[in-house]
Amino acid sequence: MPAITVLFTTSKAGNTTLITLAAGLLVVAMIASLTGSIALAAVGAEQKETANLPPAVMFIAVPVVVSLVSVLAAFQVLAAIYLPTAKTLFAFITGAGGLAGAYFTSFAVGDSWRAGPSDPAVRAAWLPDQWIRSHEAAYQQANRVACVSAAPAVIGLALRLFDTGLRATETSVNWLIGVGLLLALLGTFGGVQRTSHPVNGDQHGLKPYEAYGTAISVGLYTLALMVYLP
């Protein structure tokens, strides 16, 4: 990435902690985008709309959103180094990106009602044991997941509005980068594993902890970035 080249060639002229944060976020974004795209290929290879696909998509959405928010956050750090007057603007852009990411992640819940066994008789016996049992329930739960997962990003935006946050240190920078990388890898691995089909043919639909866990994780990651961005 050209931005990383700029950071390393001018590293002696700026705050090393912020430069480390910006470079680390860009690396996390690159890894998350690459692994996420590979994981999406596993979903694209599916030919039937089985019940495991909505949760797989939600898991894979995690590295996608991590990549998006990390890139925006890295540019906010760059703005703080080179364009201090614009750092608040870029902070709000970062928060908006995280808010949109949390919202988009919840979309799979609304589509989960369609996935499952194609045989009507098998589906009738399978459906009562599932979390999502109807079109209406799917949309209701999707709205709930969207609201809950968006809350951390909204809190982060409010903190920036009142100029409230914490000073980034070497330790916090390492944690932010490490957590971002961990979320990206867990989302990728979880998504790929979720595309597998049970040997006994019993399809496993979307679970509440999968829906809320994936969506909230990207919201909390956005909040953590908003707290520590300069």
C-alpha cells in the first residue's frame, strides 16, 4: 500500500506510536480483505441455499467490516499526524463506516428464513427446532441485531462528538492491532467451517449467538478504535 510506504519513509518526523498504529491498521485491513475474499469464494461455490449459508455469510462479514473500518481508522491516524485540523472529520467517517458495517452484517438474518431443506415434508419437521421460523420473525430479529450491534458504534461517535477518549500507548496499539487481526481470522475460519455440510444431512440453521456474536464484535471493534484514535 502506498500509505505504508509514506509512513515508513517519514517515520522519523512523527509520533512513532501513531505511525505504528496506522501501519498496523493498514496491515490488518489487507489481511482481513484477502482472507475475507477467499472465504467468500467458499460461499460462492455453493449451489443450493442450505441453512448453513446465512451464518457463514455473517462470519465472513466480520473480516470484511474489520478491513473497512481499519482502513478508515488508518487514514484518521494519518490525518492526525499530517492534517490535525481534519482528524475529527476522519474520526466521524471511521465511526460511520463501522456503523454501516454492523448494519450490513445483520442483513443475513433477514434472509435466513429462506434457507433450509428444499423438500417441503423435511422442512416442516425441521423448522420448529430453528431460531428463525418465518419471514416476519427473520426481519424482526434482523432489526434487533442491527440495533444492538450498531449501539457500540453510536457510542463511539458520541465520544468523539464530546472529544472524549483515551491516549494511544504502545500497549493499546498492540492490543488494537492484535484484536483486529484475531477477529479477521476467527471470522474467516468460522465462515469457511460453517460452509461445510453435516455428514448426516441434518442442516444446522443460524443460531442467536452466531448472529449477535458476529454483528456485535464488529461494533465493539469500531468502539475500541474510536476510543483510542487520536
